[in-house]
Amino acid sequence: LSWFVPVMLVGLLASSIYIQGKENILPERRVFAEFPLKMEAWKGTTGTLEENILESLKTEDYIISDYVNEDGDMVNFYVAYYADQAAGSAAHSPRACIPGGGWLIKDLTVQGVDGIQVDGKPLMVNRLLIKKGEYTQVVYYWFQQRGRNITNEWMVKWYLFWDSMTRNRTDGALVRLTAFVQPGEDLDKADARLVEFAATVVPYLDEYIPD
């Protein structure tokens, strides 16, 4: 399999040149300005990203909000949506962005989230345990791209090429959920918060991230 990655790199390079010259379909969707700030037991407060960050991300639309449940537990919810990822913009992987913010990735696993489905299949997430000094956070993220729930960054690029060729679409989004771990708190509780919030928010995403 040593030949696979180089061949894939060459193919993706060629495909990126090809798809940049195509006019892709931009599917209809609701904008995140309309995303509900009250979802079952969760209430949200919307934030904004700084202009220099937005210029780097080149996102078409986004939401970043802190949601708090009735017990006072908080989850940060962030989605970056790209209408056309062949136009020189694409979803940034948290694995690359998080260290740039001074956080150390202590653990990374890919896991399913029980009881939650995306397009009829179990939700799969990248789970990161990150630390900065005395602070600890648990992060779940995945790429929701044209009806697919993807955790592998290479597969994101492959399906971007494939769907551009076969569907004339390169739209998609990064979804990220973050829970701050209180001092002395068991990590299982932070995971439970993320699972509870994911079960609430995932059904809402269909209107904002087209299949």
C-alpha cells in the first residue's frame, strides 16, 4: 500500500486543477442566522469570529454559539459551511487549527455516537482531548459533506473530487462541538454533554447543510 498515498496525491492535484474550471451547483439552504437558539433543554448565545479569522477560513456561512442546558452545562457549537469548495476555499481541519491556538492534542480517536444517525447511518466523530496549561476540553468534529458523515480528511478530498465529477457539487461543512472540562471533572461527564447536545442538534442540520 506504499504506492496508495502518492497516487492519491497526484490524482487529487490533477482533480483540483480540473474542478476549479467547472461551474458547480449551489444547493438551496437556510442560513445560520436563522438557526434556533432554543432547542429542547438547550439555550444558545451567538458569537462572532474576528475578521482576520474569517479571511483565513473563507467560509460562506458559519455559526459559533455557546449553548447551556437546564443544569448549567455548556457546549460550544461551531459549523463552517462552504458553498463551493472548488473556488479556493475548503473546510479547515481542527487537527491543524487547534495546535495553532496553543492547544496540545493529547488524544485522538474516531468513534460512533450511540443513538444518533446522519442520513440513516450512525454518527461518526473525531474525538479530541486537548489541553492548554490547566485547561482541558473534549472536542467532537466531523465533516458533513453532500449527504456524507466523514471523519477522514483524505476521504473529504476524495469525495470532493468524486462529487464534482459526478454531481457538479463541492458544497459541505465542518461541524465541531466542544465541552470545557471543569477542574476535577470526570471526562465521561464531558462526553455525556457532547452526546446529549449532538442528539439535539444533529436533526436540525439538514436544513442548513444540504444532502
